[in-house]
Amino acid sequence: MVDSVVPRRWPGSAVAVLLFGYAAGKAVFASQGRLGFPGGPTVPEAVQEGYFMDAAGAQWLASATGVVGACVALATVTPLGRRVPRSLMLLVLAGMLLAVGAGAAIMIVDGFIGIGVGWQWYHGVLGIVVIGLLVAMIQSYAKATKHVVG
């Protein structure tokens, strides 16, 4: 039997756009030498002074991880990316879900319950959307690369 369902590409594309946006925001803050994210809570000076590396370096590193994450997301929807061994890509996607999902979970908890970081309710909604998109992207990739035994 042949599975004729066309794989969904929009979740991976949406995650790539979000991660490129994240990378751009971090690059803006890196150029200003500040910690944080545009539209998010401000990072107090006391926290910035006790940080293990300078703010610009930390933000450039975060920007680079955003670009790498966006490239991984794009790889889930491109023919070249789908040639990567499935088990390796699923492992990378699981790691991505853990890392990005942890940040989104903090936004959700702080946005709705409040743990002192400063995220607002709309950041919590964004966190829910991000986790949903990541799960949809992984499911779409897994379905598109599943070998159908006929």
C-alpha cells in the first residue's frame, strides 16, 4: 500500500521563521551589548554583571543557535534535508524540542502564573504556539520520512 498523503510543510517553515526572528532579535541586542529579547522582560543590571560572559558574546551565541535551529527546521521540509538519516534527524529534533520547549515552558509558566522573570500572558500564549508548532513539525517530518512497506 502506498501512502499518498502530501506531507505538511508549513509547521517546519513556521518554526524556521520564528527561529530566524529569534536570531534577529538576539543579534539586535548583541549589537547593543544587552541581555534579553526585544519585546520581552528587561534583564536587571545585577544579573548582567554576574553573567559568566559578556552580554554581546552571549547574545551572538544565542543568535547563532537561532540560525542553526532555523536551518534544522528548514531541513525537515526540503528534499536535501530529508536525505539526512531519519534516526539522526529525529534525535536532533528531540533535542530541539527539549531546548526550545524549555524556554517556551518558562514563558508559559511565568506568563500565566508568574515566577518573577517578567513574561506577560501573551508571551505565554506564544510559548504554547511554539511548542505546538515544534510538535507539528516533528510529526510532519516523521510522517514524510516514514518508509511505507508495500
